[in-house]
Amino acid sequence: MSQATPHESKMPSPPQRGWFRRNLFWIIPVCVILFLVFVVIVAPIACCAGGGLFAFNAIKKPVVEATDALNDDSRVTDKLGSPIKYESIGINNYQNNNGNGGADVNFPVRGPNGTAQVKGRMNLNGGTWSVGNLTVTFPDGSTIKLPK
């Protein structure tokens, strides 16, 4: 056994690698997978579903306003009772050009005294929906047209 004397030089040990360098073999694949999961799953859901939810609320507005018009018409509430609620949303030809346009609606409604089918046109002027023409058809075949 020989002991090193103060004048003898030892070979310096190589510098120890840092944490990132030691774990590089698994960090890169995990980061790539997380990025792909975000791009393929999270981003489309946030973009489309979130946007879709906001768009859905805007698109159902003509049906909500038409139902409000039915609740305000005494001829309809005499037959269906109050409150009248829409059962599903049926909208065709929805147009909104900077707060102007319209929508063709066709949807069922229900009140405490019965059901009816609503069909017609809602107009959009200056961001406000109004009744263009609506026909409320009852199961007995009778109809009521709005506006009066």
C-alpha cells in the first residue's frame, strides 16, 4: 500500500453529471407525450367544446325568446297553462350578421295543461330577437298565429 505524498498528483475525478443530464433518458419522452396529449386532447376540447358551449347558448336564444313570447300571449297560456317551457331546440337557417338576421324555429313546448308544436321565424334586429311569425299547433289540430 502506498500512500500519496503531498507532492504526488492524483488523477482528478470526472465532474459529476447534473440531475437533468442523469434523468434525460426519461424526461424527454415524458415531455413529448405530455405535449402530444395536450395538442391532441386538451386543446381541442378547450377550443371546440368551450366555444361550442358558448355558441350553443347563442343559438338557442331564438327558442328562448319564442317561448317567452308564448308565455306572454294569453291565447296560448289559456290552452297550455303557465309556465310554458320548450322541450327541445329545433333551429334551422340561423343567421347572425353583426346583430341582424333571423332563425327558422320548429320545436315542441309543454305547459301544465298540454303540449304544442311551434314553427315559424324569429327575427334578429340590433341584437334583439323578436317574433317574425310563429304558428302554435295543438294536438287537436287548432292553431294560433303570433304576432296577433
